[in-house]
Amino acid sequence: MNETHYYEVNLLWDAATKGTLSSPIIAATIEVVTPPEFSNGIKEKWTPEHLFVASVNSCLMSTFLLVADNSKMEFISFESNAIGKIEKVEGKFSVTEIILKPTLTIPTTQNAAKAKRVLEMSEKACAIANSIKTKITLQAIITIK
């Protein structure tokens, strides 16, 4: 596998505080807007802040799937909630923390301590989390069925 990868994303401004994200290799587009907390922001739409938090959360999932497979760890389900905190720091807005709350359900044949280690390894190996200065907090919930 090549050690360098590129991901192309295009943005077309539509009107007011709305734009459309696209990629030459993805059929679907995403409408993105200015958050409602800011001037002319729009409610109930995807914002750059949502997408930033989503990129960390989805990276956790994709990394977990690889680490779990490599660790031969079986699981029943994985879901994750992520909350991003924005604060004004030194006069500038910044995403200062993202709390990741994955819920992992494993069968009784699996070990909860191993599952926790796999989740922690996944967070540490996530390329997106490793690329940002935002504090990442992992609050995993592991259930056994």
C-alpha cells in the first residue's frame, strides 16, 4: 500500500452562507452552511464544525474496524456519539475538545478489557485525530451480550 494518499474536495458557493461540497470520485454532494450562532447562519444544516467533529468520529470507526480485524476481535455492534466544543481562545474561535463516546457491543466470547484496548489503540491510530491540535477524549462504553 502506498504511504501517500490524496483526497480531493471541491466547494461551490451557492448563495448567502451556503455552499456545496463535492468530490470527483463521489456521486453524492453535501450542502454546508455557516452555523446559526454566527452572522447569517442557518439552522438545521451541516456546518464546517459538524463536519470537523464528524471526520474525527468517522475516523475512529474506520480505524476501529481495521484494528479489531487485525486483533481478531469479534463484535456485535459499534456506534459512536461525538461532541465538539468550540471556545474563544486568545481572541479566536477554536474547536478545543472533541469527546468521543463509542458504544461497542461484544459477544460473551470476547474480553471487555481487550475491547477497551482496541478502542484506545484505534483512537491513537486515527489519522484525523493525529492531524489536529484539538484535545480528544475517549469515553467508551462496552456491553457484553
